[in-house]
Amino acid sequence: MTEYRDSAKKLLTDYPRPSVAVDTAVLTVKDGALCVALVQNKEGWRLPGTFLHEHETLADAVLRSLRDKAHIIGLRPRQLHVFDAPERDNRGWVISVAHLVAVPEASVSQIELTPVSEARDLVYDHREILRMAVDTLRNSYQASPDPELLLGLEFTLLELLRLHSAIAGEPLGKDTFRRRVLPQLSETDAYKPGLVGKPAKLFRHAAL
């Protein structure tokens, strides 16, 4: 088989190549705050990640990094953005394909979680990756009620309000929030017993 050469008569191996990495922002809500799963290497605190191995897909590398670095399995992160600034990594020329996944707290109970507001001193450009992941999640929650189904299929309006407030990073007005989300919800015939007061009506997504 003839080796491929480009218009400059060069082989692919004649060009310098960057290392390719994957880094994943695993987001959840814990104790009323939006949190991120972080791990530590000799450089400092960072998002779970790894270098892409030969003959490995990006998706497989992400799952491997979450399993081996953060002891998290069963998630399906989605691609967020490619971070390719030449000087982003002090170890060398590394392109990172960043990923995002938002999950209920119970799915990541085996790893320490850090409120995103406190995750400041991250290595490389992981603070920027985290910022984009949080912005992406917040935008999706502004558009529709709990699109990641962190509350499951059924929930009360108060539970939904608390979740959206945690993700927004600030308290949301109860009446304004109610008017915004109700058109996208369906009432059920069920109620959730409360510790104080009368049971609360349960809702579900109108499209489900």
C-alpha cells in the first residue's frame, strides 16, 4: 500500500502532533449547592481526565478516566468543547476534548464533591472547562424544568424550585418560577407527604 503524502509531498508522520486528552466536568447538586467531582494529581486539583490511548475512542477514554481516576461508573458524559490553546498544559502540547455530565448526588456518592463556587485553584485550564460546563448546564435549566432529570420522573414544585436555585447559584423567585415552568409540566394525581403542613402535589414533565 502506498503511503499517503499531502500536496507538499509530506507524510502524516512528518508533522508534529499534540497529545489528546479528555477531561470531564461531573456536576451534581448536594446540600443546596451545585458541586463538581474533583481528583488530585501531583500538579494539584483537577477534573477527572486521561490521555487518549491508541485505537481508543474518546467515549471509551472518558469512561476509563472516570472509573480509574474517580471510581465512577455508569455515566454517559457528552462532549462539551475542544480546548486547544497551545500553552494550556504545562506538560506539553495537549488538546483536551472536554465532556459534561450532570447526575443525581447518589450516582457520585463515592467521591468528594466541591461546590463550584469554591473550585478556584484548578490545574491547567480546568477552571475554564468547569466554567463552560456550568454555563452550559445553567442555560439548559433556564430553558426547561430539570432537563437532566436529577429529580427523577416526579417531583414537587418546591423540590424543582430548590434544584433550579442551586444550579443557578442564587435564590429564584417562587411566583416567577412557577409561572415559567408550569406550562412545561403535567400534574399527577399523587401527593408527597410533608413533615409539616399538607401533602404537596406531584408533577412530571409534560413530554414524558
